[in-house]
Amino acid sequence: MNSPHIIHIMGASGSGTSTLGRALEAQQGYKWLDMDDIFWLPTNPPYHHKRPKSERLPYLTKAMKHHPRCVLSGCLCGWGGGILPQFDLVVWLQVPTDVRVARLFRREAQEFGAQILPGGNMHDNFAEFLAYSARYDTGDTNMRSFALHEQWVRGLNCSVMVLDGTKPTDELMTLVCSQ
């Protein structure tokens, strides 16, 4: 069986989409494209200015032309519809809210340290981000949510794997590669 050329890994923030994308790049030779790098303009600190919506899809399309065997991780809802027909496989990682929030806190603390703590220059944005991320399971389709992702996958014309994102990355890779 031929391996898929374009894999999209989706899920809530903290579900492991980037971790699995990096692993597929390192161990299976895919080019990993993180949607945060396309959605957000590079800033310091990061995630302050969105790339204009009109620029995101052309930016992603160009990257995909340079890397026809790629794995995309993150959320494309609301702006990435033009590439959906190119997907060979979508992997939807699902993780309980408490696990995701704990992962997000560890990740951000490791990367930004005291900046995310009360009094730090990133604290307010980080607290907002955690609260937003915690609403994934209960939010409506106007935000990155389970309901939005559920609606989005119904419109896909490729295989969709729903996986438990609490499983070890190697186990998830084995499942994806068996598809």
C-alpha cells in the first residue's frame, strides 16, 4: 500500500498535533508544516499578530508545492478549505481537557519560563489562551472546538482516523503508518 502524500493532523491545542507531525517528519521523511507558523506572523513574543487571511492559503500552497509529501499539523478551519481535496488522510487527535491544559502549561513554561507567570509580560495572553483552549470540548462552531472539527470532518473526502492523543507518539505513528 502506498503511503499518503498529504496528512493533516488536527485536534485541540495541546492534543499532540505538533508532536506527531515532528515525529512523522523525523522518522518517516515527511515535511512537517505547522499551521501556527502560517496562521501567525513571526513576532516576539509569538502569537500576537495573525497573518492576513488572504495570505495564509497562498503561503501554505507554496510550501506544499515545495514539499509534496508533507504533514500539516494544527487548525485549518475557516481559511484552509482550498487544499482539502489534496488530503490523503486526516488524523484527529482527541485528548481530555485536563490533560491538554497540563500539557500546554508545561510546554509554555518550558519555552517562556517566568514570562507566563503572574507579573510576566506574557501572563495575560497565556491565561486567555489557556481559558480559550479549555473551552474546546464545550465551545460552539464559532471557535476552534470539538463541534467545529466534527462539522469540518463531515465535509472531507478522504480517510479520517480518530485517535487517542494520550497514547505514546510511537504508538500513534504506527497507527498512522498502517493506514
